[in-house]
Amino acid sequence: MSVRRAVMLLGMFVGVALTVVYLRAEQARTVARTLALEARWVDLRRELWTVQTEVARLRAPEQIHERVQRFQAALVSPVEAIESRTAPHLAARTSGR
Amino acid sequence: MARKPVSIQRVQRRWGAVVLLLLLAVFGALGARLTYINTVLRPKLLQQAQRQQHGATAIPARRGMIFDAQGRVLAASRQQPDVFIDPARVEDIDALAAQLGPLLNIPAAQIVEQVRQRPESRFIVVARGVEAVDAEAVEALRHPGVGLAERSARTYPLGSSAVHVLGFVGADGHGLEGIELTLDEHLSGRDGRRATIRDARRRPLWRAEEGSSPPVDGGHIVLTIDAEIQRLTEEQLDQTARKYSAESGVAIVVSPKTGAVLALASWPEFDPHHPQAVPPEHRRNRALTDPTEAGSTFKSFVVSGALAGGFVSTTEEINCHWGTYHVGRRLITDVHGYGKMTVQGIICKSSNIGMVQIAQRMTREALYNTIRGFGFGEATGIELPGEAPGQVYPLSKWTSYSATSLAMGYEVSVTPLQLVMAYAALANDGVLLRPRLVRALLGPDGRVVQSFDTPEVAGQAIPREWARYVCRELLAGVVTPEGSGRQAQIPGYRVLGKTGTAKLPYPNHRGYEPGAYLSSFVGAAPVSDPEAVVLMMVRKPRASEAYYGGTVAAPAVGEVLKGVLAYLEIPPDKAEALALAK
């Protein structure tokens, strides 16, 4: 075997070794990223649940009525709307009797 | 004698043999040790390695949500971590407590005390269910001796609203009451697990293939309850119960066409986040668990059976004897004295004397079958725990006074739910439906697993034409200026209904307690095509103020009906609209 061939073979072995090391390191990094993403997924699930609960609390009818009262918003409830439509009729019926 | 000189080769050979023997001995010892380690110590070391290198993190599954009919969240779960201390990794507990106390709003001395009480423990929880912002602040400390343990917490965004329907969960996250208990299996999820291989500092290094599993979230539930109607009903029940200093109260709203329970309230209510803070009787769902003698609200069923069976005609006048009437040795009285009245007048004025005479005309079998036909004496089968069937005595136990008592709603115990469903049957052309509380079961991804949209018919209580006659001619007359339920009138709609004022027995059932009444009213509207049936029962209102069902419960039922009809956008009755046009 000539020296040149020996050097080439040695270089090839070194190349394979370095590739293996690189792939192994990359695999370790990928696993670490996967683990971090999984942890993030768990955190996001937790955040989502918290936000959903908060939205649910804000959508609660009692809360909406309280806010409407607090901000004195000029909203007409369905009950008031129907009362205003039927008020003349009620007045007529009451006076008629 | 001179010694023979030793040759150098011989010395080398001898020492070479010694070194070789020593090497052999060393390798032999190493080999023996290796064999010992790989055989005798192997299980122990493997276990130790497993402990050191392998770790697992729980991935919490979420318990399913409970929605109302409009998709509002009634119950949900979220993560609220516990803060714990590992004393073995804390050098100065006083310094740590001084940092941690203000973050968790706990006195530092309390933290120190907790740790000093259990110094050998590696897991001392110092705060349970902390908010996300506090958890972040604790994490920011980056103290090796402080950690967060994930814990699922059940929250009820509507507070105490519908609490007797929803129920609550225990510390282990499983349902203990209400829908949370009945459908616990569907709601419960299964926690996942992430197995990892860790480095010397216990940091995750690699993902272990074995032992990892994803979390399986619980399924969701859609109820027939409407949070707005529930709020309206609870508001009226609360106001009424407080106004009359009542002991307790129940209110139910159902859709007569589908049997869907739109609202179910029991007063007093409680906070589902702290159920242990109230006595057990507050947690009872009285609409299902407390059968009681209904009083006059029961008269509608007796008169329905009498009309359908031909025991009385619609035009016949019955003498009500001006307020006093004897049945054997028993004296029957009316609140006001009346002369001759038709069935319509008897129901409108809620005459006991008239009703007793009607019931006496019926055969025992006809009366019994009528009562059973409306579903009394058996549980309705609603999806809630603890439902009582009530009590209808078999004919063999009837006495000569049974028909008299039944005519006035005594000697029979019914639950509020049975009563409202029986009125729903009258409003639904005589068809008795099973009450429905669950509209659909959803999977964790929100897809419908099972739907319960089809009404379940329990039977035909009375013929359609008689159901319509009773509703439109008899019960509609109760909610008129002349009727006992006049305070339930609402503008734009004709309302049907029936008042009830029942005496309450002593707890030992020996006689009736003076001044103790069950005031009730059940109403439905619009008369032409009822969309909602509302029942309110108020137990032991302060008798010095008022105790008649028409005074205590009818106004509140009217308010609930008014709100429900407006909310459901039900147009006013045609007759009323014609009157308006005139």
C-alpha cells in the first residue's frame, strides 16, 4: 500500500468519524428541541385553559349584566324591548277594566 | 563453600514469573469483581441506574368542559400549580421564606414552621393552586429547593349559578355531585407521561422510547340548561326567598315540547369551589330529592282525569256549599265561600270542596291511573343523582278518605321535577316526556359522540283534546284578574297556571306544623302554544307576611315567564294581539 493510499484511507476514516459525531450531536440537539417543544406545548395548553376560563367568566350572563350596569351602557334587554312594544296594550287593558 | 554465581537470565526469569503472577492475580481479581458486579450486584445497580438516569414528567390531561345550550362554559379545568419546598436543597430556610412569603401572600413564619415540622420530607407543599402570575414569580426565583407541581383545578366561571345541576369535584378531580358525578367517566381524562433519560444534573438529555404516552383529554358535555334563563330564574327565586324569609326554594323551567330542562335552581345555593363550606342540606338538589305533598297544584291532574273519564262535564255546576263541607267526619273548607260553580270556576278559585266532590265521583282505579299516568310515583330518569320517586300509595292502602285527600294534593308526595313535567305534559297535548338535561356528549376534539335531541315519550297522560281544554279553558282562567294566579299575568301574553298552598308536616310526619306552608305556582305561556313551563316552590315563607302560592310564587313565575318569552323571542298571543289592535 502506498503512502498516498494510506493517507486517503485515513482521511476517509476521519471523515466518517466526524460525520458520525456530527449526526450524533445533531440527533442530541433535535431530541433536546423536541423535549423543549413538548414542554412548551404543555405550557401552551395550560395558558389556553386559563384563557378559556377567563373568557368563560367574561361571557357569564351575570357578569355581562354587572358590566352593563357598571358602565351604564344604553343597552335594552329583550325583556325591556318587549315591554316597550306591549306597554300601550297593557295600559289599554288595565284602564278598560 | 563458595556460592555459585546466579546468572542474570535466571533472575530475569524469576522476576518475570513474579510480575506475571501478580498481573494474573490482579486481572483475576478484576475478573472476579467484574463477575460479582455483573451477577450479584447487577439488579441493584440496574435499579440505581434506572433511578438516576430515567425520569418521567406527567403531562396533565384535561377534564372535559360542560357547556350550556348556547355554548357558554359552565365548568372547565385549568392548571393551578402547587408550590413545594425540598428542605434537603435549602441552606437558609429563613432567607427563602422571606423571598417566597410576599410572592405567595403567606407569612414567612408560616413557611418556616411548615418546613421545620417535617425536616425529613423532600416535598412540602406551601401553597396550593396558585395563579399563573404567582407561579411565574416563583419560577423566576430559580431556587433549587423550590418547585411547582402541576395540579388540575376545576373552575365554574358562572360561580354558584346552576350549582345543583353541575355539582362539584373532589380533591382527586372526580365528580362528587350533579352532572360531574353522573357523567364522571365521560368527563375524566387520562394523564400522559413523558419518559426521559437525564444527565448527572437531572436535566432531560434523551427521550426514552418506552414509558411515554400522550395525555387523553376528557370528553365535553352540552346541557339543555340556558345560562341566561338560569340566571333569570335564580334571580327571581333568590328575591322571593329573601323577601319572604323562606327556608328554601326550588324553581324549574322546562320546554314542554322537548322535555328539555332550561333552568333548574335550588335555594340556598353555594359556591362549587368551596362546597365543604356549607352544610350538606344546602348541597341537596331539592328539585329531585325532596318529594312533598303538592297541595292545590295537584288539582289540575285530578280534574283532567275526571273530564277525560266522563265523571264530570264542562257545563255541569257543582255546589261548593259556601265554604264548608263534610266528608264523613272530616271538614273540608275553602278560603272564600262559593255557591254553584262549573269545573272552570272550581279550578279558577281553587275550591277544595268542588274538587273533593269531583274526585269522589271518580272510581278509585280511574283516579289512581290518572295520577300514575302523569308520571307520579316513579323517578323521571333525569341524568342527575339522588332522584326520589315520590310516593303514590297502591290501591290496597287507600282509605275511605284517600280520594278526598288526593283531590286537594295530599296523601301523595311528588318531587318538583315530577310536578313540572306533569304540567309540561298538559301543555304538550297530554304527551308526557322524560326530562332531558344533557343535549349532547362531545369528544375531546369537540365532535358529537352522542346526541339526545329527540324527545323521549313516557306516555300519553290524557287525550289531546282534554289536555287542550284543561290548559286553554281551566288553567288559563287562573291567571286572569278573577283567578288565584292573577299576579302571574304578563303583558302581551295569555298565561296558564295553577296556585298551590300546601301545609307542611312535622319532620316526624305526625300532623301538620302550624304556620308552615309550601307556596307554589306553576305557569306556562303562551296559552295558544306553550313554549315554557315554570314552577316555583317556596318552603316555609314567613306566614305573617304571606304564604299563598298566588301571592308568594306567582309574581316571580310571571317575571321568569316574561323574561324567558322575550329571550326566546316568542311572539305574543294572537288573541292578545287582536285585543291590542282593537
